[in-house]
Amino acid sequence: MLPCGPSSCWRRRSVKTDEIREKFLAFFEARGHTRLPSDFLVPANDPTLLFTGAGMNQFKDEFQGKGRVRQGVVRAATSQKCFRADDLDQVGITVCHHTFFEMLGNFSFGDYFKHDAIRWGWELLLEVYGFDPERLSVSVYEDDDEAHAIWRDVIGLPEAKICRFGEHDNYWPADAPSSAPPGTLCGPCTEIFFDYGTDKGCGKPDCDPSCDCDRFVEIWNLVFQQFRKLDDGSLEPLPTKNIDTGAGLERLAAVLQGAASDYETDIFLPIVSRIVELTGREPVPGTPDKVRIHRIADHTRGAVFCIGDGVLPGNKGRGYVLRRILRRASRDGHEMGLDGPFLHTLVPTVVDVMKGGYPGLVERRENIGRIVKAEEESFLGTLTRGSAILAERIDGVKRDGGSELSADVAAELWDTYGFPFEMTEQICADEGLTVDRAAYEAAMTERQSGAGGHEAGQVFDMSALAQVKGVADTTEFLGYTDANAEATVMALVVDDALVDEAPEGSEVTVVLDRTPFYGESGGQVGDEGVLETDGAKVAVSDTGRADDYFHHHGRVTQGTLRKGDTVRAAIDAGRRDSIRRNHTATHILHWALRKVLGQHVEQAGSLVASDRLRFDFTHFAPMTPQEVERVEELVNGRILENAEVAWAVTSIEEAKAKGAMALFGEKYGAEVRMVSVGDFSKELCGGTHCERTGDIGLFKIMSETGIAAGVRRIEAATGHVAYRRAVDLEAKLGRLAEVLKAPRERLVERAQELIDEAKQLARDLEKAKRQSFAGASGDGPFQERARVGDTVIIAGSLPDAKPDDLRIASDQLGKQHASSALLLGTASASSANLLCSLSRDLVERGLHAGNVVKAAARHIGGGGGGRPDMAQAGGKKPEGLAAALDAGVEEIRQRLEA
């Protein structure tokens, strides 16, 4: 037992976080637990989750008795990478909220239960980590007499240190007995708390773990999963009971290292120190800089692990969360005086700190840094443009005495400039304004509703999948060698429900015991084909795969298909051949890109369809035409070699030893399928491939574009599709030569001649416009409408003019008068635009062009704004232009006469 008492300062010997993690795993490994690797932050088999947020996520099937991690595994221990975005606003403010964190956990799947879970937990804390038992208290569910008795009678904990709490605090999920939906697996839990002593807490004599002060901190939660919630609200005991525990590694490290917060532990201090070095600021308690420095440290760590697991910055889902934390951290640095990109310089520090537990980060360090830098560079441009526009709008709200920024402004900032709503919200809060989130979301929905298009989603309903798992075994895949096979119908799903038969005309999902159909995975689309019996036929339009269950989705076109039927399953062989060509070409393309651009190129995503292939890869500049040509040449060269394509099932270790490339973000089992193309490409891949490279026929790149910071995309075609594209291009070149009246070899020169001629005509036209506006106003489209003192007010409209024409006119008219207010308009069949320009003396007198166009824009059904000296507005009611000009002139006149 340690010498210090409950009220004295808790200080432990130096113990590194890597040691804490290793001791936990080794402790349970010695007690029959299988040490398993962390799942990726992107859950491998649970599309309902955005990120892995707890240690138990990868064991959902095990807890439900629907599978085993590996044969014979009934006890497991992990240190799970977790990411949570629901408490982003608290990160940096509190001492322990994080986006990325590690959760230590030991698990039992129907093996040991409460007695061993509590006993081993206590043993680890006292005998391995050296905790003083006087510093520890526990809580149990108020009705869990069994756990209470174990703590009191077996562990010997005094009654005063055992608290009984209700279902909100000591049940998992929280409040499950009263509010969890039917089917939920649940159970009471016991939590272990560390007592920092009376000096840190509220000082009240009755303070216990239920108090909100900082005296007691939870370090471990042991969940006893023993019930299933029934439809009538009752709790049914499970036939086999489970253990699910979770201990936050960062929080445990803070306690064991005697740190006041997680940010003062060995895994955060080097990052914080580097930020202090860059900014010259210190994390002084109670200051905004402390929040900013801690938030940068947390968000950079989170970004490194997200990118390391294959997440890339984007505008949806996980990509948006990553983009959001990178931009928050970047703005924090900007607020502390850092003008350029800096987050990428923290990446090596994060990797160095975390490489003990995650050595794979080392080889990814350079790519992660480049992606972070590219995203930050993109954001800094956005920040400059968006901040300037937002500042103008905030000034306008304040001038008008308002307290809320329009949600339409926030929507425009995101939709047009990529300026995040959360940043708009934060800046507004700093300026004492609010912005309505609900109204913003409604505005965004309205903007997106007319955009059209859709994003490919999951065909198969996950609730139906869960039902299938309970009644059918997994599917044996025969498609590497067979295009046809006999199989038995194991399950049928119609309208998201299990059925015994599917009549003609119904949309059905069929699960077979064996199949030649490839289920969509690894970027390769699912097969199409038919399932037939003597009396029934299903046209399969797609095939999916989840947890080794293959789902054949289609329509019953004849007869009735029944559970238990024997079917003849036949894929569309021609379509499969096209897919195989594209998949093998993707592997060769990957090799060629690394050859031409460098070894930093990594696959970031792919689509292998029958009519095209799409390959996303990490690279930090657009490819030059010469690079695209060289890549295409290399791929076609390998096709002409007609090299053999072979595959073998081997261990992950052996495959990597042979140089096989594994894709980050992909989860591999103990055995993997290694696909070799000639002697130049080896990748871990479960897809279908050609037998020889010559089967591809032809490879043609159709486009190379950027899709995100540091990520490029190539779309290409092979075989007949590539041939047809080449033929079409030849035909178009022939037609173009006829139109331009030039031979094919001079098409580029002739096109440039026409472009030069068009540019000269445009310059001549602009010159003519300036000359036409240079004459005195009075007999043209713009008339002097009033004079107030020495100031002339000129207004008028120019039919079907462009916005640039109005600016040219205002420039020319403004030169003719020392003091002028110009209000110019134009209208087309469906819209109208306004421009107001004020001379400098009027701005100095307090006039603002934005106020003028706002007053006028009401008549054309629109709005606008801009700088004090120049502003614009637009609307959808061209018939109101004359009234808008009159209103604007009157607004100017009244303000001049005030």
C-alpha cells in the first residue's frame, strides 16, 4: 500500500502509457484471454456506425452468439482505437474529453462472469499497477446484490466504498430497463473510481462518486451483459452471459502518472510542447490559448489515426468529421498567430509518440503529413475568403442592431465557399451573435433538393441481415473457379422480413449455402445473373456480402421460390469477364502509378465495374499530360507481355514477407488471398481476375481529377469499352477536322488561332462598351435622377447586360463626377441584377452601398450586399426592376438629406 492517504497528493513513479497498455494485455493473456488486434476506426462489418467508438463494437456477433472471432476463442483482450465526435465542443475545455482515444478491454463470450471479472480487475489495479485500495471506490446497480456481495465479501471492500446507483448510472446501455428498445442486450455494470482526495473536490463531507466535482474519476467500467429486453418491457435472462469491460487508457495514464489532466501525460506532452514551440503561447489555465493548444493536440492525434485507417477529408460522413477537426485545429493555430499550414509539422511528433503501440504509423507518416498539409492549405484559402465575407455580414447585422446571422448566409458560406457551419457558429459566438442551426439545416436541404443525383447506398437492409444470421450458415464462395453451381436456398427476405416463399413479381433477397456470385466488396461490384428451379426463376440484379453471407438481390420473374429449394445459380459470364479485366488492370495501374509518380502513391479507394474502373490514390498535384501518357503506356506494355495472373491463400505474415501490398483500412484475417500479376505486382485481394494480362486487351485512361486534398482519381476503361472509346475519339476528330476546315495534324494550331481571334473580339467589344459609357449621362440608358448638394444620383438599366457590363459602366460614370451615387440595373426574362457604387466622400459620410441594394432588392424578389463603396444584388422578378431603381434612388436621397 502506498504511504499517502486519501487527502494527500497522488504521485506515482514514472510509468509510460505503452507500459500501461502492455501490462493490461499481458495480464489477461496470462489468464486465458486471446490478445486480439484493435479493429480499424472504420468498423469492418457494421455500417450502422460512423466510427468504432468502443472496445465491444467488433464483438457484437460474439455477444449475440452468432459467431466467434476465431475458433475456440471465448475470452479476448484488446486495446481498441476509438473515435467519438459527439462531444467535439468539450474537447480542449475539459481535462479528459477526446476525439481519438484508446479503450482497454477484457471480454468473455459465455465463459466467466461477475466473480472473475471483478476479482481480476481488482488484482490488476492493485498488484500490477500498484493502486492504493484506500484511493478506490466502486459503484454497482442498485438491485445488483450479487456484484455488491462480491465487492464486500470476496474483495473485502468496506461498505462505505460501495455505492448503489440507478439504471442511468449503472446499467448498460444507460436506462435500458425502462427505455431500451426490444431486443437490446443489456445488463448492470460496476464502475471503479479513483479518489483524488478532498483537496481537489467540492470539500463536502458526503462527497462520493456521484458528485459532479473533480474528486472522483471513473477509471474502469465492467458490464455484466445478462439480459435481453422483450417486447413487453421485461428482461429475459440470457442463456450465456457475457463480460464487456472498458478502461480509457488516457485517463488511466493520467492517474498513474500523477498528471492533472490527460494533456500532461507522456502521450500528449510532446505534442503540446511542439505546439507551444510553434506558437510561442503557453497553455495557461483559464485562457483561450489553453483550450486552443489542447484542441490542436487532440485533433491532430485524431486526424493521424483517421487517415492512417483510410479516412480522407471530404464533405460527407467520416470524411466531413475529419475535415471538421482539421479545420478547427487550423483555425485555432490561426488565432494564435500562425498564418501558414502547421498541422503537418505535428504529424511526426504524434507518430513518434504512438509508434510503440502502432508501428504501422511509421511507414504512413509521410503520406499522412502530406494529406494533412494539403487539406490545411485548401482550408486557409477558404478561411481567408469565407472570413472576409462573414465579417461583412456580421458587421451588417450589428449595424442594423440585430443579434442573429441569417441561416441563408451560413448556408451560402458552406455551399459556395466550403466554409463550415461550425466555424460560422463559433465566429458568430465570438462576436456575440447567434445563428439558427435548424434553419441552416433547412436551408441546406432546400439547396440540395434540386441538385439531383444520388449516392450509391447499401442494397441490403441490415435488420434483415441480422435475421438471416440467426437462421442460416455463411455462404461458400465458388466464384473463383465456377460460373455455375447448384445451391440450396437457406433464407429468403421480402420487405425486410424473413419469409418461407417469394411469389412471382416480388423483390427478394436470397441467401444460398454456396454461390458462384461475387458479393460486392473491395471496390468490385456484385455479380448479376439468374437463379432457377424447374418452376421458378429469379433475375439477380446485384449481389452483396456481409460477414460471409452472400445476398442475391433480384426479382422473381417466374413461379414461386421457396426456402429449401435447390437452384441452378448462373452468373452473367460476359459481365464478369469485363469486371475481371478491370480488376486486373487496376492492380497494374497501381504499379504503374508508383513507378511514374513515386512510392508515396497508395490506393485510397476504387470501383471495379463492368464498364469502367475508378482508382483513387494519394498524390499531391495534378498529373501532367506526360505522366498520364507514361502510365497508360506502362499498363498497355504489361498487357502486351501477356503475363500470368496467379493467386494463393497464405498467412498475412508470409504475404507481407513476399512484398504483397496490403490496403490500409482493409481488415484481413489470419489467412489472406495474394494476387500476383507477373513478377511486378503482389496485392492482398479477394476479387476476381483475368488468367493472363493479355486478356485485358486494351487500357485507356479517360480522366484524371482531384477529389480531395492530396487525393487524385483516375477513371479508365479496358477491353471492348476502351476500343469503342478509341473508335469514338477517331470519329470525333474527323468531324472536328471538317468543322474547323483543317487537317487532323493542324487541329491544335487551328483551335488556338480561333481562340486568339475570339479573345481579340472580346477586347474590342469591351473597348467599345467603355467608349459608349464614357459620354455624358443624360441621353443614354443611365439618367441623372437627382442632385443633393454637390452629389449627383444616377440610375438606369441596361437590358440583358452581364454583371461585368454594369461594373464597366459604373467605372466610366464614376470618373465623370467628383461626388456620385450610382444605381445600375439589368434584367433578363427570368432575373434581375443591381449594382450600387458610391464615391469615397459618401462612404466617409456613413453611406453604405449594401444598405442601398438591400432596400432596392426587395422589389426584384432577392437580396444582396457587399462593401461600403460597392454592392450587388440579384432577384428572380425582373418586372420589379424599375420599382427597385426608384426605391434605391429614394434610399440614397433620404440618407444624403438626413
